[in-house]
Amino acid sequence: MERLRSLAASATPALAALGAVAVAAAVWLVFSFAPVEKVMGAPQKIFYFHVPLAMLSYVGFFITFVGSAAYLWKGAREMDHLAVAGAEVGLLCATLTLITGMLWGRPIWGAYWTWDPRLTTTFILWLIYAAYLILRSQVEDETLRAKYAAVMGVVGFADVPLVHFSVKLWSRGIHPVIERGPGDPGMHPDMFTAFKVSLAAMAILFTVVFLLRARVEFLRAEVERLKSARRP
Amino acid sequence: MDFVVAAYALIWVIFFAYVFVLARRLSALEGEVSRLKGKQ
């Protein structure tokens, strides 16, 4: 784990630089290369960052799920550190997903918010992980905090498949869905190129922020360890 | 187009605000670790 941590620390600046270049390329592709969608017009441009952010929030919450399950199984404190980093960065992505979704919804639906199944389950997901972080801040005992949070990290992940399949489970929703088929991305090829580059750019930035957040947690644990070693 | 500009602006404002907070926490913790190690 120590070797992985030093490797992550040395790779972070290079990843951040790569992420900045990828974001610049993605923005150029979105506004200068991908065609304007015929029905929705300019607001559809929000899609290129809205969807990757939603996908990356799932990744963050999956890291929390795996870290929490591993902590409950093995009791390794490092897994708890990864779980909290995943939850916080996942919550950041979910927050941005909700904000960009509302700004997309206003010109298309005429309202910032509707209680559509996809929107409602995403909001519940946001509440679950906000509660996860609040829970962590309220429990002082480190072992209890990790245990309670791990249970919540495992149980809370059950909402992720609900969010993803909500448009199929509840057919009365108005959230748009991309109909994909074998070899058919469900959109214009130039739009798909812009989408793939945006997804890659955001994935790189997600990795950078996740590594930084995990480093904060490892350092916090080290401070605690050093302080307790000094106590008589 | 105003909504598109607002969405892209908010993404980066919130993202960089979070990175800024993380950087401050990191630097404070690194300082704390070296201070505690120095006292050992």
C-alpha cells in the first residue's frame, strides 16, 4: 500500500496536466466539432459533461461500496480511507450532475426540476451519500465511525442500479434515454467522438481528485497515529 | 445558450473550489505531519 501511495503521489501532477489538455480538447470538440442537435438545439451541449459526471458519480460510489465491504470483511483501515474518498468525490460528481441536469431541463422541459423517476432516484442517491459524510463527521470513535460508515456505504449503493434502470422500471418518466444498438452509439458519430473525449477528460480529472482526497485521508490517519504515539 | 454557459461555468467553479479546499487540507496535514515527526 505504501508503494502504491508514493506511485500515486508522483503520478498526480502528470495526470493533472493530461486532464487539463483533455478538457481543452473536449470543450473544443463539443463547441466546434460536434453538430448542434436538431430537436434540443444548443442546450444539448450540456450532455457532453452531464452524462460523464453521472457515470463518474457511480464510479465513486462503487469505490465506496468496495472499500466498505472490504473494511467490514478484513477490518483494514486503508479500505475505509478509500471508501470515504470515493464517497466525497462521487458526491461532487453527483452534485454537478444535478446542477447541469437542472440547467439542461429548464430550456427543454420549461422547469428546473420535475419529480421524474431518474431525477428523484438521483436526488435520493445524493441524499444518501451526503448523509454518509454527515454520519462520519458526527461519530468521534474512529473504529465505530468506520464501521457505521461501511454499513451505510454497502447498503447505500443499492440506489445506484435503481438510478440507472429507473427510466426502464418506471416508464412514465420524461428523462431522455439514448437508444443504443450493436455497433450503433445512438447518436451522430461526431457527437459520439466529442462524448468519448469528454468522458476520458473527466475520468482523468476524477482520478486526480480521488488520489488527492485519498491522500488527505491517509495523512489525517498518520497525524492521529503520531499524536497517539506521543501520548504517555 | 445562456444555460449552456452557466452549466459549463458552474462545473469549473465548483470543481476548482473543491480542488482548492483539498489543497489547503493537504498542505495543513503535511505541515502537521512534519511538525509531529520533528518533535519525536
